[in-house]
Amino acid sequence: MKKTKKIKIILNGKSRSLQKVTSVYDLIRSLKLSTDKVAIELNKEIINKKTIKNLYLKNKDKIEIVHFIGGG
Amino acid sequence: MKDLFKIANKKFKSRLIVGTGKYKSFSECAKAIKYSGAEIVTVAVRRVNIVDKKKPLLMDYIDPKKITYLPNTAGCFTSEDALRTLRLAREIGGWKLVKLEVLGDKKNLFPDMIETLRSTEILTKEGFEVMVYCSDDPLMAKRLEDSGAVAIMPLAAPIGSGLGIQNYTNIKIIRNQTKLPVIIDAGIGQASDAAIAMELGCDGVLINTAIAKAKKPFEMAEAMKFAVIAGRKSFISGRISKTLNGSPSTTNKGII
């Protein structure tokens, strides 16, 4: 896959196009999220937040970003 | 006299755990927690809102360094979903103490005890400290204890029903048979329900709806705080035995 090629990922159940090569860390930053308040699952596997700077997204990747909300 | 609430070697002063759902806002929730005196709050795990980036975050209102977050698997109907949720919760910030809830009945929100038991075993093996929402069945409570649960959390009545404790006998049997803390989870409606739970010998009470949906949530939060304290003190003080006939409070000696 060429680096310039546009890729599509599924982010929290919704399709999203990425224009350039994006790491998971870049994605979190672009969403204005703080890494210490979320957990990330890539293709159903939980990822260690320490590794996300060098973890690049691929076409058709499914990523879930979750956090805490109010609950009983 | 120090009477601390111990769960998995952690010590707390307050025996009231509150949920953070159903409030009008995070600020209302944070204020209610303050009134309740709770040191532990349950929280849920959900997808972040990727559209509205300015949406307020729970962690900005309730500081996890000051209040113990208890990640909960509310809304999970399978063991798989519950495990996924708690593994994610642990990843957010290293939470090991968690509350497991695997539901089996959409109408009454009763727990699916087979799935719950299975999940407790797996989570315990993975190093979690699992507090478990369960039915008020003493046999199941025993099985959970054998599977490594750190707290038994029987329901008083269906979640959010406000019906109060329905089965005094089973709750007492569960309390008396286990070394683990027993925490009444679900079904509390008013302060007296919480006091009764404590007088039955329970170690704590978890309340969400009864506070969040009261007309005056802050007042109710405070009422629950006092009810739990009163019920606990009443339990450990050793109540008088019940008698059929009256006994005067004042001596007859020196009567005129």
C-alpha cells in the first residue's frame, strides 16, 4: 500500500477516511482526547497505550475508543 | 472506635457506594456524591463521542484520585461483553477493583448467574478483584465466593425499582455464611431501606436511582448517608430482644 493512498477505518462503529498515514496516537490527538482518559481496542484487541505512537492505522481497521461515563 | 469498610484489603470510612448514572448533569452528580459522603462510585464504559468534542467528561467532574472509581459492566448481557468491558476499564487507568454485572432478563434486570459465575472465575484468574452483583440465592453466593469474588452484592429488589429489601431471610443467610463483605446492590428506594440493609448485618449499600431520581437528590444523598451510618451503628450495638409484654422504663421504687 502506498503511503499517499487514502484509507478507510471504522471508528466507534462509523466509517472514517484518513488522508495521510496516521498513527493511533495521531488519531487520539486529532479527536482532542487525552490518552489517560481512554482505552483503545484495535480489531477487537486492547492495545497498550504506550505503543500507540508507532502503531499505524491500516485500511479497514476497526478501532474503538472508550471512556468512563456515569453509570449504576 | 474505628469501624472500617474493607474490600479486597482496601479500607474505606463510608459504607455507602453510589452510582453515577441518571443524573441531570455531571455537576449534579458530583454534588450528590459530596452530600452522600461516598468514597466509591460506580462508573460505566462507553464509546467516546467523536462528533461533539466539547462534551463534558465524567473524569473532569469526579476526580479518580480522590474518589475510587468502580468500573461496572452495566448493560452487559453476556460474559463476553462483561469481560471486554472490564478489560477496557482496566486499560484506561489500571483499575483492578471492578463490579461485575451480567444481566439475563431485560424486563427485571435480574442477573444471569451462570454467566456471572463463569465471568467471575475468568476475571479473578486475570488478576481482577471482582465485586459481584448477584441474585439473593445463598447457594449462588457461596459459589461466587469459591470462584474468587471479593464482595457479594445481592439485589434487594430489581434495579431501579425502589421496592426495598424483599427477602430478609436470604440476605441474612448470605451475610452469615460468608467471610466476604456483603453489599446490597439495587432496589433501595428510601433511607429506611438502607438502614434495614445495614441492620441485617450487610457491610455496605450501593444506591443510584433512589438518589439520582429523588425530587431533591442532594437531600436524599445525605439521608442515605445518615441511614447507612445509623443502620450500621444499630447493628453493631446489639439490639434488645423482642418481648411480647411491656417493661417500664422507670423504676417503681419510691413511687408516691
